[in-house]
Amino acid sequence: MKIAIVNGPNLNLTGYRQPEIYGSRTFESFLAELDLEYSDAEFVYLQSNVEGELINYLQELDKQADIVGVVLNAGGYTHTSVALADAVAAISIPVIEVHMSNVFAREDHRHVSYIGRECIGSVSGFGFDSYKLAIEHLRSLKGN
């Protein structure tokens, strides 16, 4: 089973950026934990600060028959990118929107998600566990 994790802008700074919101753990250490915890799954990962790269990657993932689903943290593009929302709508594999922070407890502009309406679900506010909750749901879709 292959699950894609796609992170948008500034998530490469996890562990360093605003630790009071995102914690002090790096995303790379979290990926290593996922590999150990879900030994029956393969995770493919992309982080990009470039909107077009995220869109291209989602389109490429859709061509891969072995991808169970996508866990997407679009970062700031969540609240601004119609193009990324269109890409999510255009692909046939399930996408779950995730956010480490509770976006509804933050600035008003973070309360709007363009991509959320195109996803099968959304998880926010649980730090790295937001990703795990999304992964658990994608695994359940395949009966694991």
C-alpha cells in the first residue's frame, strides 16, 4: 500500500518555525516514525514551496495505480489557491486535507479552505497526529 504525503510552503521548516505552533520536531523525524509504525505501507513524500510543483506532483500521483490516497497539507496555499483546489478536484485518488495547527483558532484568513471542499475529509489541530489520523482513514478505505 502506497500513501503520498504532500506538504506545501514552509513545512520544510517544521521543527524550527514557530515551535509554539508546530513543535520542535522535524518532519523528517516524523517520516521515519511513520515508516516504523506502518511497516506494511510505503510513503512517498514531496514538500515544495512552489504551487506549480505541487499541482504537477498531484497529477503524476493520479497516474500511479498503487497510490491509495494523498495526505495534503497545502500550508498557506490552502487559503489562496484555486489552482491547487482544481488539481485536487481533477484527480481520482482520495485526498485528505491536514493541518498541524487548529486553523479555526488562528487568524480569520485561515478559516477559509479552497482545497477542503475537494477533499474527502479534513483534519486539523492535532500536530503530527493530524497526518496519522488521515493515514488511518486512507488505510481503512483499503480494508487494512
